[in-house]
Amino acid sequence: MKILEKMRLDGKTAFVTGGARGIGKSVAIAFAQAGANVIIADFDFKEAEKTATEISSSEKATVIAVKTDVTDQVSVNNLMDIIKNRFNQLDIAFCNAGICMNIPAEDMTLAQWARVINVNLTGVFLTAQAAGKIMIEQGRGGSIINTASMSAHIVNVPQPQCAYNASKAGVIQLTKSLAIEWAKHNIRVNSLSPGYIGTDLTLNSKSLQPLIQEWNAMAPMHRLGSPEELQSICVYLAGDTSSFTSGADFIIDGAFSCF
Ligand code: NAD
């Protein structure tokens, strides 16, 4: 079989948290284009349904939406039950839902800190753990991709994001820990560290939007990345050609963090 054929995801089932929009939506489209059935798991069910309908109208794959709160174990278990009942298998987990708060450390409340850590780190743990359990039970491996960030590697001025940066650094160590624990089950666990990407999180954030010009001036490529520029790495990590790739973090930031 030729390499591009080997990279296809036909016959596989994937869930994407935070799949209603932005990076998650873009990767959900790519998984479906590569042949996988996709579950869009998002807190925003209305938008998730819209995305599922949009992808289903152009791809052969089955795409459904499931309302999911990644911080709530009951909600995550419900997602897994739906996947088992509807598809009877899980091969790929993209644990991607995340939020950002730009608040100076001295002003951050405990509730704000906890919210960011809960969604970005505990949410990734809960969804990866639930996916891992199914994959162990199935006994034929799988691929888990967790969304970290360039902010796990560098602390970029000027926006104050201590909770966000800490949560994303945590995602990378969590990823490496799971990669080692589950290597014996042939479950590969990797993380993705995007730089600034044009999504609602950046373009529609009142606090971040005014900084875009500044970021572009700093960036070696003088632009934001697009969600589509994260598709191919995720398809690679999800599929069988990355069979020896685990515990790795992929920085996709147009060289921003190289300074
Ligand atoms: P986005 O705001 O466009 O989309 C995030 C999605 O996650 C939304 O649909 C939202 O409803 C969903 N979500 C939020 N909380 C949730 C919860 N508790 N349970 C389930 N779903 C929830 O964001 P994006 O830019 O696409 O970011 C996706 C991921 O990429 C995040 O983890 C983010 O931190 C990370 N990231 C983004 C950038 C960037 O510049 N956009 C850079 C690095 C990393």
C-alpha cells in the first residue's frame, strides 16, 4: 500500500472535544475526509450539531454531535456510552477542548484559576482516561492526541496567562505519563502545541483581539496560523503510519517559540 493510502483512517472512529468550532472543527473535518466516523463532543451542542451536519453533507463518514462537558465525569462517561452503543469501537481521541483567561496573577481568583485548570488539564485527563479504558478493553491499541499550546513552552508577553500556561505545560507531562503507562497496550499518546491560530479563542476575545497586530509583528512568519494548518499532523498522529510515535509534543507555531 502506498504511503498516502496507509495514512487514511477508513473504518476508524474518533471523538473530538471542542469540535464545534476552531481547531477541533478543522481536525474533525480532516478525520472525516480521511474516512473516520467522528463524534463532535462539545459543551456548545447547537454549534456542535451544526458542525456535524455540515461535515456529514460533504463526507461519506458518519458524524454526530454529543453534548459534553469535559470537566464533568458523568458527561464524559455518557459520551463514551454513546460511542460504544452507536459505533461499538473507539480508535482515536482528540482531547482538545480548552479555554483561555487573560488575568494578571495578582488579580486571579481561585475560581478563575480552577476553571482554567479544570477545562484545560482535568478535562484532558478525564477524556483521555475514558478513551484509554475503552482502548485497553478493545485490546487493539489506539491514538490519543491532547491539545497543549506553544504557551506550554514559552511565556509570551504581553498577555498575562499564568493559569493557561500552567495548564498547558501540565498537558505535556500528562501526555508523556500516559504514553509510558499505555505503551504496553499499543495506545499512543501525543500532544499538539499550536502557536497563535485564528479561531474564536483569539479573533473574538476582547482581551486578545487587540494584541493580534503585536503578535504578527513578533512572529517570524508575521501572521497567525490557520486551523487547517493543524489538520495533517493530526491525521498523521491518528493513523497507523505514526505507529512508533508516542509521548511526543508537536510544536506547530511557524517558528514563534524559536526565539
Ligand atoms: P475555540 O474557542 O475556537 O473552540 C473551543 C471549543 O471548546 C468551543 O467549541 C467550546 O464550546 C469548547 N469547550 C469549551 N469548554 C468546554 C468544555 N468544558 N467541555 C466541552 N467543550 C468545551 O478554541 P480553539 O482556538 O479552537 O482552541 C482549541 C484548543 O487549542 C484549546 O485547547 C486551546 O487552548 C488550544 N490552543 C489554541 C490556540 C489558538 O491560538 N487558537 C493556540 C494554542 C492552543
